[in-house]
Amino acid sequence: MSSWKEVAQAKRASIRAAIPQKWLLSSVPSVQEQKDVTGKYIQQFLTEREIEITETDAVGIVAKTTTGAWKAREVTEAFCHRAALAHQLVNCLHEIFFEAAITDAQKLDDYYAKHNAPIGPLHGLPISLKDQFHVRGVETTMGYVGWINTFEGVKGTGKERVFESEMVRELRNLGAVLYVKTAVPHTLMHGETVNNVIGYCWNPKNRRLVCGGSSGGEGALIACRGAPIGLGTDIGGSIRVPSAFNGLYGIRPSVGRLPYEGMANAMQGQNSILSVVGPMGTSVGGLRLVMKAILTQKPWLHDPAVHEIPWRSEQEEAVLQLIKSSGKGRQLAFGVYRHDGVVRPLPPVRRALDIMVKTIEKLGHKVIDWVPPPHDYASEIALKTWIFDGGLDVHQSMGLASEPLDPAISTIYGSEPVREFQASEIAKVNVQIREYRKQYSDYWNSTAELTGTGEVVDAFIMPVTPFPAATPMDYPHYDYCTLVNLLDYPSIAIPVTISSKTLDPVDEKFVSLSGNPLDKKTFDVYDPEIFDGAFVGLQLVGRRLHEERLLALAEMLGDGIEGPK
Amino acid sequence: MSSWKEVAQAKRASIRAAIPQKWLLSSVPSVQEQKDVTGKYIQQFLTEREIEITETDAVGIVAKTTTGAWKAREVTEAFCHRAALAHQLVNCLHEIFFEAAITDAQKLDDYYAKHNAPIGPLHGLPISLKDQFHVRGVETTMGYVGWINTFEGVKGTGKERVFESEMVRELRNLGAVLYVKTAVPHTLMHGETVNNVIGYCWNPKNRRLVCGGSSGGEGALIACRGAPIGLGTDIGGSIRVPSAFNGLYGIRPSVGRLPYEGMANAMQGQNSILSVVGPMGTSVGGLRLVMKAILTQKPWLHDPAVHEIPWRSEQEEAVLQLIKSSGKGRQLAFGVYRHDGVVRPLPPVRRALDIMVKTIEKLGHKVIDWVPPPHDYASEIALKTWIFDGGLDVHQSMGLASEPLDPAISTIYGSEPVREFQASEIAKVNVQIREYRKQYSDYWNSTAELTGTGEVVDAFIMPVTPFPAATPMDYPHYDYCTLVNLLDYPSIAIPVTISSKTLDPVDEKFVSLSGNPLDKKTFDVYDPEIFDGAFVGLQLVGRRLHEERLLALAEMLGDGIEGPK
């Protein structure tokens, strides 16, 4: 029997082997030679036409492909090429299936030629998928060596390379083209993307920094413009963190809005805080396009966990009217949450918060301080749900190939399974979650007295993490994200600015917020030189199931921000 | 310290003491003297006006009270009187607060007099509440002796007799009058209603039979017309069983449709299969009235577990159009599920199924056999969720006053807590639930090929239990109900017929469906003489969150059934 290293090596080689010879780079520069591989750097390997296509956002692409102006095949080939380059530069892919994609794209072109109409609203749009989606023809490893040549770790199920996740079926119906699956940290429970198959996935904007996780391959790929849009998942920040670290928009919808049916996952059946699937991309319009399209497929008829809530244009429209009136009608009101009382955000994130506040005010709307029930209590509860099974699932999955767990993930799951939570202990956590949600909702209701608009706060702004894209192993503080998962609120990461050694100097002195050592550690690790040029994003959080309104608000803010981002 | 018997006795006396002297019966007949205490029997203690009021359904009542034709106070007093009689006859109440109700009703009348308009759509409508709702001024015992003079078993919380459940707040906003809380079996996990405080709650139509459970006090009270409508809860049939056993309509909505926030419950925090709240009453119109009214309160802003799904008139309207066309447009299609392969329904229930099929066909619509994934497997999973904590919560609650557990409930929970499920075992059950839901949904989708209407089945009919209202301790087969909870489908109990010793003779011979001893036991216990006159209901089950459509279909069927019911 092969060692895990041999199996992983063979898989890694097979991923690379799926890249056509013509797209292989003769060499990849070291980080010292080339920190930033996005933009001009990656463009040098592409034709002007390829650059034009791959730097168009999802909305722009379907405007062309659904009207016959661009061929699905040409668009697909351009993104395949750029994705192939991205993978060589930052290790962002787990599965490459360009040939199948190009065949699918050709069929779309044939369909268009015959009917003079697109097959659906996503006709010809390449969409990348986190390696939790099952797609026929390729496997799903989630970065586990032991899942190679299996179906979710089990051999001989008959589902291997055949079964497809529900959303894959819907995306195909809609005309999307699927061509790659993107890297994740093994276990998925990590804000960096590293596993024993592809190794480390770096941030393409600054290859000294992490790309985020767990939808880190998505983040890195889209930052390279190797995809216009992709689908990630989020149980504790896994869409928002890589979106923020890669200068992208990414939405974590509420549970039950988009179909998770038939996807691979870690810790299946933990249902106190559920992972959700959502799009990440270069524009809010792209996120809306994909969500709206999927909802036309009535996913609730095929995934019993999806609520029958179609896209509600009237809710979106109501917000758009307020946006158009620029505060001359009823002002919009935003809460701003500057820190969680535990870890103070670093200077670039604080500046991002200032930029966002100024943007809101410039647009004619209101900002109030957000003073909700304590977030650290919520995070404490949320983190319990991650260890209900004492790490059993994680260690079983790692044990399939006797491969080593990433050290950062070991800080959560140790080196072997420990005592599991009992039913009554889980029930207690569930009650705490329910009570906290109620308190938070009551707080939100109470803001009607504070906004001066006569209405409650429309959404609130907070950091995604207290730092911009981090250096590996340095920042295990997920509390700004986990809170949102506990509350099951929709949240959108919005790119705000870029870390700057001149604009974001080190604080003169450290004043601890909390006495928590993470606060001091965060302060100490900050080096304006290293972070210079890193993306900084924030999240905009809405009330449960308010995705339509939240997207409209995020677009207003994203468009309103001035300066590079 | 008092023994549990003394405490229970004092509480029982205090309930009785809350009945005004003028409404006390000098004696209650034995069951031999008077089996059926509904209808003519109970009417003898009421004025004609009181009979007129209390035998009007909820829709009829609000038609009068919201237009000023009837005074809220007069309506309230009539129902208080009849509820007081009902309790004396069948032990259906845990809390009586007539004075507060009459004061509230007077305020509503004053409001109407001042504004010449009702305060809300339920203005002056008396609504009874299962004893899980917290209402100021009275306590919530759920039949636990140890909860007397506490808040959910805990003393000194400051919430005792002050705190109100979210739905209570909404009902008050809407103009409803609250006046009684109704009996439940301790633990709530039983299809009969018995506890050490009020003893046994009997079926008013036949006091040899059970009233059902766990919302049994509701069922018995409404069967006596001591309430026009009430609110129960359902985790395994607890709305549908007492509705069927008492000749009522009762809806178990999907999770997240109506607010459960701030209610007492057993096994709080078990969240694999959730209890839901729903109305029970004498007409479908009444159920609709209450659901629709509650949704106007935007409960999702006050109970984070409620989905933002307002009443969808357009969905209701679409079904009403099909109903009006009587099969001349697109026919409606119904599945019929005659037995679960485990316990064959008794003759009255089989006859009810035949009646329903004939009704559907008479109305111009289609019936197909319903052949879904095996129900017994689903029930096996569902029942696991009841014992996740090894009975810890049940025994802790019973232990507060060292009171004995009802023998039937002991068959589930034993005499002391046993080993709890571990996180990984619960997770496995959760995965099984998710997979089963998917299979069932796929089966439902597949019926588009079978109905001949071009559409999937609109809803399916099945027994609520394999027997009509049962004799105590005889029928522990809940599978026909638990399936629905596992699937999270809405389901409405519909009164269909009345057991008849002439129409429903004993089968000539027993042929076991399954070899399961319950099948033979059910066959053996059936005695046409004993059951003669007992109500027989069936349930109509719809797709998840399709409450609007399902109510319209249930109304069509209920109205279409001929003969006594």
C-alpha cells in the first residue's frame, strides 16, 4: 500500500497533468521575485482578447453570452487558460476538467445557433466550485488524501465520479459552464487553505500572505480572475474571509436559501450551526445574478432544507428606491461595530471602517454605533458546535490515509478524538443559541429608537477579521465571523481598501481591549511593510433571510467607496 | 415539605376554585350514566344565547365581534361558562383566568365603543392555549407537580406569573381574549392526556375513550365547544391526534411558520425534530383566520426561528381556482395511503379512507395510491430523537416533586435516565433524516408521471392513527403521525365520520400486515360497541411550508364529505 505522501504526490501530479501543455509556465517566480501575481503579472501570459473576457464580471459576461455576442466556448477557454495559470502560481485547484467544460460550452453554442436564444440566464458563464461539490467525471477530495479514489471516503459506492450535487444540476440547467473545483483546507475548519494534496494556497495579491479559508481556492482563483464567480461555503467565515482577503464580494446567505443537498462536508449531521453555500465574485451584480438564477430552479422542490422563498424583487425594489433618493426620502441607517471588545482591528481595518462610515454619510444615510449583546459570548457558544464530536469526524477522515493534520487545525482538534458532547450538553448549547438569537433580534428591533429614521437599522458593518489577509499561523481569531453563523444572518464581504505602509502605520502604543493575549499578539504581528498592498474587506450584515435587500445595500456601498480597493 | 400528592391536590382544588360558584355542577354523571357529554348534554346548563355564541365557529364570531354586532364581553362570558362545564365533565383545564379575560374583553368593548372599529382581526375571539404558553397572572405547569409555583421548574426567576410567550403578545395585539390553559400529559410525549395534577382528561364524546394528546385538553375543550379555537403543539401528532379524536380540524404547520418563542417545552434544545405550534378548531376557516392574523404581526421580527413568509394569498388563490373549476380545469390529485405496512387501520378508519376517496372523486379530482419510501424506517429514526438524552429531561422534571411517571410514558422513558446519545450518534440520525426527506421529496416529484394531471400530487391522505379515539393504554402506535414531523410537512386533521357498530363490524379474520404484534393487538382490542359514536379523522399532508394551499384543500374536502362527522 502506498504511503499518503505517494498518493498525494500522484494526485498533485494528476491535477497538473490536466493542464494543457501550451498553458504550462516554464517557471514560477519566487515570492521575493514576484509578490503580486495578479493584474499585470498574470496578464503577460494572456492575449488581449483573453484579458478582456476574463476581466469582465459575471453580469458583463452573460450580457454577451446570452445575446450571442460572445461564444460560450471562447469565454470558457479564456477562463480555463487563466485558471491554469492561477493554479501554477498559487495552488488554488483540486480538480481541473477543461475538456468537459469546453465540450459543454460548445453544446451551448450549438444550442444558441439552433434556437437563437440562450439556454438559461447563466448561458456560457464559467463558474468555479469549491471542492465540496460533486461533479461527474472528477472526484471530490476536500483535501483529504484518504478521499482520493473514493466517494466521501468510502470505496465502491457506485457514486464515484458519477454523482452530482443538486446545485450542479441546477447550474447546468441554467447554462453555467463548470471547469474547476477549488482548494480547501482539509477539515474545512480553517481560515487558511492548506492540505496534504496541494500544499499551501497563497494569496495571489501577496504571496507571503494567506488566501483565507476555507473557500480559499475560490478566493485565490477569482483574485487571479481565473473565474468571474464561484461558489463557496461558510460555517464560520469560510466565504467572507477569503472574499475579504482577495478583494472580492462574497455572500453568506441564511440557512435554507440555497441548496446544499448532495454536497460533501465535514462533520455531516452537526445541525446546531449549519454550513451554507453562497457565491463569491468580483461584483455584487454577479452574486445577485447567480442567486436569482438558482432560485428560478425552485431548489425547494429538490432540497428539502431550502425554504420556498423565491427571489423577492419587491424587497429589493423598496431598498433601491431608498438608495435612489439618497437620503432625501427615508434615510437608510447602518450600525457600525468597530471592535468586539476582544481583539482590536489593525490599522488597515480601522481605516476601512472609517472609509465605510464616510461613504455612508456621503451617500446621505445615517450611521449609529452598534452595541449588541456581547459577541464573545456568542463565539464561545459557536466554537462548541465545532467540537461536539470531540474531533471524531476530523480524525477519522485524516486517519483514512494516516496523514498528518495541519498544526493550526490541531489547535482545535488535538491529535486524537476526545470525549464527545452528550445529547443534553448539545441541547443546552442549542438553547443558548436560541436565546442569544432572540436577544440580538430584540436589540435590532430596539434601534428604531436610535436611528432617527423611524425604522430599525437596515444593516450593520463590521470587520471580517481584525487583520487584512494574514501571515500563516498568525491569526486564529474568527469571532467576527462566527457570530454571523450563530445568528444565521446573511452577510456580504465588501472590498474596501488596500493596506498601505504609509496610511496604516503601527500604533504608537498598545492598549489592550480585553487582556486577551490574542489582542496583543495581533498588535505585535502587524508589520506595515509585509501587509502593504493586501486587500482589506468588511462585512455588511443584514437580518435573517434578507438577502435581496442586503445585496442592494452592499452594491450601493461598494460603488460608493472611493479610491483603490 | 408537602408530598407531591398534597401539592397536586391543592393545585387541582385551586383550578376548581377559579370556577365561579354559579357555574359549578352539583354532580357529574358517571360514564355509565352519560357517555357523551357534548351537544345536548352540555347544552342543558346553558342559555340559548350562550349556545348560539359557543356553537359559532371562530370566523362567525369575529364576523360579529369585529362589527360590533356581538360584544366581546358577552362572547367571553359564554365561553368561560362552557369551558367551566367542560372542565368539570372531562378535566381539560390547567389554568382558569376568567376574571382577567372578562376585564380584557370589556376593554375591547370600550375600544370598539370609542373608535367604532375593532382593535384587530381577532377582536373579541376567545382562544384557548395549551399549557405550554406563558400567560401573565397564571402559571405554566405542563402537568408537572414540580413546576407548580416555579417558572419552568425553577423558583425565583422573576418570570413567574409575569412573563408571556411571544405568541401571547401577538394574540393580544390582534384582539384575542385569553381565558384558559388546557391540559397536557406530563412530558408531552403521549397520545393520551394524563398527569398527576388533573388526573385523566377524557374524550367528551365518549368518556370511555381518551381525548388524545398531547394537546388533549385543547381537543376535549373544543369538542365541548368550550372554545371555538385553540392553540396546540405537535412533535409527533400532538395536534392531529386530539383533533382527530375530537372531531376537529387541526393543523401542524411546518417548522418556522408560527412563533414558538418563549413557550415552555419538554426536552428543550433537541433540535433534530422540532415541536411546532398550530391552531385546532371547529372549522378550517378558523385555522386560517388565526394563522393569517398571526402572520400580520411579522413574527419573524420577534422569533428568530420564524421564516419571513407572510400569508401568501396568491398560492391560496391558485388552489381556489382549481377547486372552483371542479376538475374541469386542471384536476387536483391526491395520494391515498391506506396503511403503513405495520398496523392495519381498524374498520372505522378504513371506512373513513373510503369516504375521503369518494369525496375527492365526487368533487371531480383524482386519487392515486401513495407508495412513498417506507414509513416504518422514518418512524424508527423519529423515535430516536425522543430519547436522545436517555430520558434525562423527563426524569429531572418528574424528580422535582418525586412524582410517578405515567405507565404508558414509562414504556418510552423507563424508570430512570439511561445512556445519552453521543454527538456523533445524533449527527448520524440527522443525516438519516436529511436523506429520508430527500428521498421522500424525490418520490413526490415523481408523481407528476402518475397523476395524469401533468402536475405532482397536491396533497396526500392518510390515517392519523390506525384507530379512532382509543381506550386508555391500548394503542401506542404513533407512526402515522411521526412521519410527518420527520418530514416537516404541514398536515391537517380533518373530521371524516363517526364510528358505527353497524357500519364498522369486526373483520371476519385477522391477516397480519407485518408480523408486528401491534397489528394483532390493534385488531384484538377493537370492539364496535365501545367505539360506537367515536370521532374518526384523517390527515391531509402537503409539501413543506405549503400551509395556504393545504388549508384550501382541507376545506374543500371537509365541506365535501357527506354524512355525520
